[in-house]
Amino acid sequence: MNHRYLILTGVLLFCLLCAVPVAAITVKHLDVTVAENGDAEITADYGMNWMEQAVVYPAGVSILAVKTPSNVVVHSVSPDRASLAVHKLVAVQRATGSTTYKTPAFSANDAQRMLNQFWFANLVTLDFAPGTLTIRYPDGATTEYSDLSSVPSFTHSVTAP
């Protein structure tokens, strides 16, 4: 008789987990510091619910250890923040007396397509809509942008004195 209750409890827990709505990792802020050569230091602040912290976070950390692109160096990853460096993320064009930096455009759809490569993709979606972006250029200028669901390319020129 006790086995029936145990089995019933297991089935109910399984059904509860299956009924849990798809969660969203909420990206709160991206901070990008651009170096003179186009390299970028990126810090991402985000939020995860309990399911993402228990399942997605450990899987993501182990995948980063194996599948990190060669131009990316991961400094740290936690359930609420990631810090990494990306080699040659920003296009740099030098001309006589000036340097122009052009950041790449990106969208939430691009990020979701990359996420869809992994087995846990059906457990999570990325929510960029409330997020903000700060880009810091080598001359100290900054660009602020909100609503990360679609970020345009930014161009910043520095004129030599």
C-alpha cells in the first residue's frame, strides 16, 4: 500500500515539474568596455529563478568550459552575473587624425537561436526587454541604451587632438 502512495507522489511531482511554465532569464544590464584595439570586456547582470539556478546554470557552466569560442575568455559566471572578454568584438577603423569604433548590432532573437543549440533550451527563454546597455569607449565617452530586445550598431569617432 505504501508503494502506491510513493508512486502516486512521484507521478504528481513529475506532472508538477512538467506543468511549470517556461522560465525567462531576465537580462538586467550589459556593460561593455571597449579597448582601443576593438576588444571588449562585458559584464552581464541577469536574474534566474530557482529552476534555472538548479538546472540551467550548472549545465551552462559546464558547456562554457567546453564550447567557448576561441575569441571569448570567460572570467566568471554566477547565477546573477557573468564577466567575459571578447577579442575584436568592435570594428575599429583608423584614419588620419581619428579612430572610429563600430559595435555590432544584436537582438534577442539572435541570442535565443544560439541558446536553442543546447538541450536545456526548452526550459528557458531570454528576456532582454527590461534590460539596459552601457558602452564605454576608450576616450571615456559612453552610450546608454534601453530595451535590449533589439540593439542597433553604434558608431563612435574619436578625433586626435
